[in-house]
Amino acid sequence: MLTLTCPCCGISAEETELAPGGEAHLKRFGPGSSDDEFESYLFARKNPKGVHFERWRHAYGCGKWFLAARDTVTLEVFGTYKAQTPYPTPEIVAAIQAKRPDWKPDWHQPSVNTTTTPAESLTE
Amino acid sequence: MAEALARITQLQDLGMIQIRADLAALGDVIAKAVGVAIPAQTSVSTNGNRSLCWMSHDELLLVLPKPEAVAATAALTDAFGSSHSLALDVSDMRAAFSIDGAKALHVLQKLCPADLASMPQDGMRRTRAAQVACGIWRREGGYVLIGFRSVGDYLRGLLQGAARPGTQLDPR
């Protein structure tokens, strides 16, 4: 059984109280993008055996979306964090590396930007 | 015949007002308009016969006697003015049940995937009861469970089934 703590309301919710939302941190390629980019945005998913970042919604609770880092093999949960996060937070990365020393982030985070973007302030 | 685990009663006189607003900005306005303090996260605050339940970061539920609901909705709407917010009388949208008795917790534990035993005295838990969404808080001698009226018959059947005599969770 998967139990995730919703970062919005702090309740530890069991899997059946949540609605899954697939892979997290997808970058949208919409109008103006190439066919390859659009196809990859629509269909290409990582489907890893190991550390995975996912979207979940606390459907039978506060109703908010949030993100979770977990292991798809062991079902171990490394942490949950807010949906308004462009990349997994340093705390999440540290929690994963504490358990999986070989694991490396596979994204290249642009220079840390502490200001809130308009999109973030809208969804807060 | 053994006794049922709990008394299940449908509460007909419970008025409910859904409040959606930016609680950080409008919390004081709401507290003043309804006369109840803003509850902490996942809890209920009570003043007399009115309670404010925390539903999410931008949603509260005001529970009050049904005859007061219309006036309270109007008072809230007035207090909000032009700010981005909503006060809606949802009394007729909901079915509410009281689950009273020493083994009331057993009834809920059969139906909800939530740790209700450790819920604080003033706690509010939104979860599901079997297949439908519900909200649960404590009252004197038991619990109150609310759900949608469209599934009210289902909820009543569920609760009465879970309260059948001799079905307690303790070992016999």
C-alpha cells in the first residue's frame, strides 16, 4: 500500500484517497513546436525501474495536486512536495541520495531563481 | 439480540455554507462575519452552535442551524464585497449523519482508510466512506459524517450495515 503525505494539508493519505496524474515535471510543447517535440511531450514517458517523480491529487481530501518522489520497484517514498515546483527540490534530491547513493539527477536545473513566477502565484 | 455498535441518525437540521476565498487575506473578514475563529489546518473551530471546518487552503465549511443559513450566507456575501470569493448555501446538497455510541469509531474504521483513532478532538478529516467522499468530525459522544445528498441512501445503508450488532472490531 502506498501512503503519501499531502504537502498542502499535511494529511497522510492512503493510495485510494489519491488520484494518480502520471509523470511530473513534463515540459509542454504546444503550438509552434516541432512534430518530434510534440510527439515526445504527448507520448514519451520515462517509465523507470527505480526513482520516479509523479503527480498525485488528494482527490478525497483537500483536492490539491502535489508531486511525489518514490521508487517504482520498492514503493519506497522519498518525499512529497508542492506542485508549483519546476524541479525536484534540493531536500528531495538529498533524501533520494541518502538512500540511493548512486542515483544522479537527470535534469539540468537553470540558475536558481527565487522570485515567484506569475504562474506560481496564480496556483498557490 | 445484541446492541448495535452505534446509533446512526440522519441530521436534518444542519445548515452548511461553503466558503471559498483566500483565507490568508480574507480570514479576518470571514471570522468577523460568521462569529467563529478561523480554524487551524485540518481542524474545526466552534463558537456556540456554529462551527467552521477547514476543508482546504482556500475552502471552509460553516456548519450552523439550518434556519440561520440564508441570513449567514447573505452576511458573508456582504462582508466579502467585491473580493474574489464565494459563499454558497449547500445545506440541501449534503446528507449528514451522527454516529453515536462507545463503538462509533469501529463503524467508521470499517469504512474509511483514515487513522480516525488519532484524530484530535477538534479534528476534521476529509476522506472516503467505502466508495463516496465524506467529511468527518467529532461531536459529543460520537462523530458527524457528511456526504453528498445524492449518495445519502448509500451512506445510510453503509453506516447501518457497519453498525450491525456483534460486528465490533475487538476480538470477541
